[in-house]
Amino acid sequence: MNGKLHLDHAHVRMLLRAMLRIRRFEETCFELYQREKIRGFMHLYDGEEAVSVGVIATLAAEDAIVATYREHGQALARGIDMKALMAELYGKQQGVCRGRGGSMHIFDRTHRFYGGNAIVGGGLPLAVGIAMADKALGRNAVTACFFGEGAVDEGSFHESMNLASLWRLPVLFVCENNRYAMGMALDRAEAETDIARKAAGYRVGSEAVDGMDVVAVEIAARRAVAAVRESGAPRLLECHTYRFRAHSMFDAQLYRSKQEIETWREKDPIRRLHSWLAGNGLLHADELARIEADVAAEVAGAVAFAEAGEWEPVAELERFTLMDQVPQ
């Protein structure tokens, strides 16, 4: 796999469709949460779709992904079945984790998708460990580790960067810099707000990219993935992005103004790609309508699947736990 990107008709349609699937899925999740069909914590990805779609488009099936608790976008972009994902959010046993993970803990071994991780920065050392195992087993695999800029405050970020560099491990660190972490502005939390620059302290190559431009993200990610695969050494990609919705469903968003959110909405990655495609004659209005209809049908099918799903029997609640291993 090289660092070049061929923007043919099929590929740009794929990028647009992939972002629309995430957006429409999460819009529906928001409505279902309001109706108490989905319970617990939920963190939506609206506005950040270009990051997961752009990065994951560059990965191979043998590569691994470690995500954050805002991972619906990564899961869908990776190819995890939307029906199983929605059933998981419902807590049904037809879910990808039998309803035990919920919104924040999506795991799928067949897709090498290792998290959702509810602990800020918790996925970083896991990614180092996965990459270390792949290297020991002789796999030519890259581990892509997604994290927010809030995780850069954590010791696990610095420890993981140091070890990945020291041991030359094939990790692509992907920082989704949405400027606020949970609710703290970046310039109030970090003396050095240039996240990509921090990589130099660990002799890790890095690049910053406009995370609201899916094509720019994919081009930068292809360069980074190719470099990691060729050298076996880590890289860091900082994607400047913005979440349109609150940090979580319980966030009053008192730390930012409505005007700021609306200003960033003008940079919507879906609208931006669509405008570019239409302006260059690469997508016609009827094609967009067909894509939207297909996505709407897929989301409706996922909801119907989750609604028809079954709760796990109480008698099986100790399966897959330590209690399941205790002799009776």
C-alpha cells in the first residue's frame, strides 16, 4: 500500500456514503436516546466523521484499531455490521458484544476492532501492546489508535509514545483534536497546543491535517500508514476537527457559544465533500438522493433489527465472566 490516492468516481462516492452512514446512524441514536430506547452513556461523533472515514480507508484487514468511547464512527467505518451495532446500543444479545458493551465498549475480534475504551487515554497502552504482539508474530500490521486531545494530558500518552518509539512499534497515533476534550478548552489545559509538535520529543514523525476535509485526512493517513508499514516505527497524525453535539447526552455545553458551533457547522465535512463533488461534476443530485435513500433504509433496518432483538436471559448473565470459571 502506498501513500497515493486515486480520486475516481467510486472512491469519492464511498467516502461520502461512509460519512453519511455515520451521521444518519447517530442522528437516529440521538432520537432513540430521547425515547429511552438507548440508555446509559452515549457520546456522538457528529462533525468528526472525516477523521474515521479518512483514516480507516487506508487500513488493511490485518490492521488493528483501538478506539475511544466516541467510537460509533470508527466501528461503522471499519465495517462492523450496523444492525449488530444498533442492537448493542439497545443492550440486546444480538449486539456485537451481546449487549454487554453498550455505546462505549464496542469490540469485534473479526474486524480487529479493540475498543471503545471508557478511560481517557486508556487505549494508548493497549495499542502499544497489540503492535508489540503483531511485531513478535511477524505480522506486517499497523495498529491505528484513536484518541482525543484530552488524552494528551495523561501519562499514558507520553509513556505509549516513548515505548512505541523506543521499541520501534508499528502504531499510527491518531489525535482527534476537537478543541474541548470534555469541556476544557485546549489552550486552558495545554501549555503547548500544537499536539503534532509533541511527537518530536519522542522522535516520532508527525503531521497535522484539516480533520474536516476527508480527502485531506485520507491523503495524510496514506502517507503515515505507508511510513509505519515500511519502517515499522510509529507516526502521529493530528486531525483538527470539531464535534457539533455536546460531549455526551448529559452535557449542557456552557463552555462554548452557539455562534461558535454554527461557525464550525459551515465546515461540515459532509457538506464540504458534497459541494466539492458537485462543483467538479463528480456527483449529481440524483446520485446523492439515491445514497441518502439507501442509507435511510439501512438505518431503519438496523432499528427494526434491534427492536426485534432479545434480552439476554438472566440465567446467562454470568457467562463470559470470572464467575463463569468458578467450579460449582
